[in-house]
Amino acid sequence: MDLAACLNQVINADCLEFLVKLPSNSIDCVLIDSPYCSGGAKSLNSRNKNTTAKYGTDRAVAYHHFVGDGKDQRVWAFWIQSVFRQFERVLKPSSYFFSFIDWRALPALSDTIQLADLAWRGIVVWNKGNQARPFANAFKQQCEFILWGTKGDLPRPLEPTYHYGYIDAPINYVHGNLHPKDKIHSTEKPVKLLNHLLQIVPKGDTPPVVLDCFCGSGSALEAAASLGLAYIGVEKSPEYAQIAQKRMRSILGGVVVSAPLALLRRLHA
Ligand SMILES: C[S@@+](CC[C@H](N)C(=O)[O-])C[C@H]1O[C@@H](n2cnc3c(N)ncnc32)[C@H](O)[C@@H]1O
């Protein structure tokens, strides 16, 4: 597959079917937020509930259902392993990957990363804020986690950069944060948070390419474009693929093919 043809595009496809066609050593950063399938310990009926019923309690108008969230944890781990094996192949040496997860599936994800021979380097903590559901006699699960690492060694840019490993990006009513009513995907991530992660990607003469092959509403693609990075978005649900395509068209003003860094920067100035 010609990488240039996919740049700054949202492709409606299954991630694995897409990944196997990508050239080896072609991607500068992977940032994903796969379905967590965290109901894995629950009954088959609760796992297979429509995702709108499972996660869509924060607004009057229902979100579209998204696919792939009904596996138990053993099957999820088996499946995501094939995805990470492809990441190990398509990532360039010394490039970063980021993978969102919650506390229940975190151990399975860290095993997966290591099984794929990628270097697991740490966990960034995302504080989602006080709106998280309370549990009697227990602690709120108000944080999610971003497991990150590299393919091989860390990059060594001429000018080192330094980054915090904890991010406050509450989904709440405070100005500047993602408001529950503005969410267009039930598990949408705030652009501010994704932006923080992608800032570490070293810049080159041509825009580094960020791949999100579970792009949902396109929030990571927006963050990439806002930093002048190129992106490839893949999404299996046709409704969300369309939503992400529309989002990126409105942000980039119709620029849907490979755009030079200068143009992307100008659009976001
Ligand atoms: C957790 S959501 C991502 C939400 C996204 N980060 C956002 O901010 O909108 C995971 C997405 O992956 C998609 N998905 C599930 N299985 C997939 C597959 N095999 N290939 C591509 N996309 C898939 C789902 O439809 C869902 O939209």
C-alpha cells in the first residue's frame, strides 16, 4: 500500500485488515484507544450490551454504538496481541507508541506490549475528574492510563525535551475541558490530553505520521493536526468513520490529502 495515499485520511476499515497492508518501518507514532472490553469479568449479556447503553449515560441524545467491545479479557488479549505485532512491524525504529487503558485491562495490555517485543517504558496517568461514578466504601476510578514506550531505543533529538507523566483533563463543566454535552463518542478523549502526549514526537523536515487505528470521533487526529503532524485514522464503525472524516474536514478546511507541515501550521495558527 502506498503510505502517501493514506496520509491525513480517515479510513473505514478493520484495523488488522488495514495494518497488514502498511509498509514496514513507515509510521512515526502510534496512538490508540482500543475498546477496553473491560466488562470482561461480567456476564456475556452485560458484555454484549450496546455500547450506548454501557457508556452513554451522560447526555440526552444517544451516541452511536461502537464495535468490538464485547470480548472477554482472554480473547481481547489474544486479539490485541495481533494488533501490537503489526505495530512492531510498521513503526520506525525509536518511535513512540501510546495505548489507553483502564485499571482492569492494564495488566493484560502491559503483557501484550512486551510479548510484541516493544519497549514498555511507563504509564501516564489521566485524571478524568470528579464526575467519575462513585462507589460505596471504595475509591472512585477517576483515572485512566496511557501505557507508552518505543520500538527499541528512545529517540535522541539534538535538543532534549521533558514531559509530565500526569495529566489533569477532566470531563466536566470547567472552561477549556471537554464538556459531557459536547462529546460525540461515548468514550471520547479530550484533545488537550492527546496533545500533551503527541508533543513528545520529534519533528523532522517532513511531518511525522501518527497512526490511530481505533480513531472513533477523530480526537487524536485533531490533536496530531493541531501540532503540525500528519495522521492516518482507521475506524471500523461506518458512522464514526464518517463523523471523524467530517471533523477533520472542518478543521483542515477540506484538506484531506497529504498536507505540508507549513500548511497545517498555518491552518492552526
Ligand atoms: C474507545 S473508542 C475510541 C474513541 C476515540 N479515542 C475518541 O476520542 O473518539 C474505540 C473505537 O475503535 C473502533 N473499533 C473497534 N474495533 C475496531 C477494529 N477492529 N478496527 C478498527 N476500529 C475498531 C470502535 O468502533 C470505536 O469507535
